[in-house]
Amino acid sequence: MTSACLLTAAFSVPLLAATYPGALVRACSLKPDSPQAASTPAAQPAFDAATIKPPNPKARGPVSGFYGQPGGRIFFGGTVKMLVQMAFNLQRYQVTGGPEWSGSQWFEINAVPPDNSPSRQIKVANANPTPDQRLMLQSLLRDRFGFKFHFESKEGEVYILTRGKKPLQLKPPKNPAADPRAIVLVKQSGIDGEAVGTNTTLDYFAQNLGGDLRLPVLNRTGITGNYDFYLPPDDPENHDAVAAVFDVVNRLGLKLKRGRGPVQVIVIDQVQQPSPN
């Protein structure tokens, strides 16, 4: 299904559905066998207030990324395409189309959720949006940027994550309520193999590996649940991100191999300069 749709009703990306179910929305009619579930626009969460501005020209440089605060307040710095990535839980290679400025013009967004938002219950700073915050970012794209899109899915090159021969180095999470993390650390001195996982699922871990490997990673481990892990540095001379990822995966008792599988991308059909604050 590739018809253009205005963002309004909840669904989940098949590739990432296990990580953030109900992550996308459409207003168009859906085929009976479609994985998307229809809902009404009223069901779509939205921020209570949001300001969209260019970066301060006197600042040393633009601030990049998502920053969540206790109580659900968020800051985002980046381009529209980066905002689409964050709102729909996608990697850079999964966002295409749109005018040139959608990938180059920088915006800084401050937003506050309504009092009845689950995000109001957040007690600590979060570096990744909650599912509720992603839906509100989607509403902001729709309402302030006039965002329209469609999905395309095709067979393509992927990595497949499976169980390896070594014992698994995964432990029960110390804090089951913690914001999930799964990071292969990149340092100024190189990528030495240090890796940290906090309350992560294997789906979430695979998704993050896809960003490092520049290809989707499909979780075929069959491992469910949430885990912590820590791997100390083991190769201080390494500067190759792909080699570091393969090393981390192997040490965790897992395995990566190239293959073919579904690659889903979001195609920007329409986006406009943001409406006034």
C-alpha cells in the first residue's frame, strides 16, 4: 500500500513493531489484510503546547537530538527528516523524499504534554521518546508541518541477528522501569568494544545495531524479555564501527549474518515550513 496519507490513526511498523507497538498513524482507508489498525484523529495524543524556532545564531552550534525531562517536557534539535526518524522510530536510511530543506534546515522544538498524558509520570530524564511521546511528535509533524507520507516495503539487504555458540551474556534488568539503552560506545580514542545495555529487549538492541551498520537488523534470536549487559573494552586500537559491532554481538553470545528481508521506508509526500507559534 503506497497511497499518500495524512498522519492521523495509530499503527506499528512491521520491522519494529515489537519495540514500539502502535507507533504510526494514518487517515486513509486500509485494506482488510493491512497490519495497520484504524483509529480516530481524536485518539492521537498531542502536545499541550509547542514552540518551533531556528537555532540561536549566537550559540556555539546547534543542539542535536531528543532530550526528555521529568514531567514529560521535551526538547528536540534537528531537521524535519531527523524528527520523522524520532517520531516513527526509524533509522536515517528509512526516511526518503521531501524537499531539500527537510534534510538541511535546523529547528529547535520545545514541547509540553497535556496533564493527562502518561509522559507526565516520567521521573527521570530520558534520551529516547516513550511511545506516547512518539505519537505526540507525529501529531506535531501533522499539525505544524502539514506532514503527509506513505510507506514502501521491498526485499533488500539486511543483517539477521541469531543465537551464537557462546553462552549468553544477558542478565535480568536491575531496574525494570529504566529507560532502555543498548549502546556500543564511540569514544574520541576509538571504538574499543565497550558496550552497555540497560533494560533492553533484543528487538531494541537489533534496531540500534541497524543504525551502526547502516542496514536493518532483524531479530531472529527467539529471545524475549528485557535484559542488562556490560562488556568492557577489548580492542583499544580499533576505529572500525562495523568491526566493533560484530565483536560486541559475538561476545554477547549472539551472531550476525548478511541476508535479505523486508526493508520498510517512509516516503515524505508533503511537508511545509512550520506554522507560527
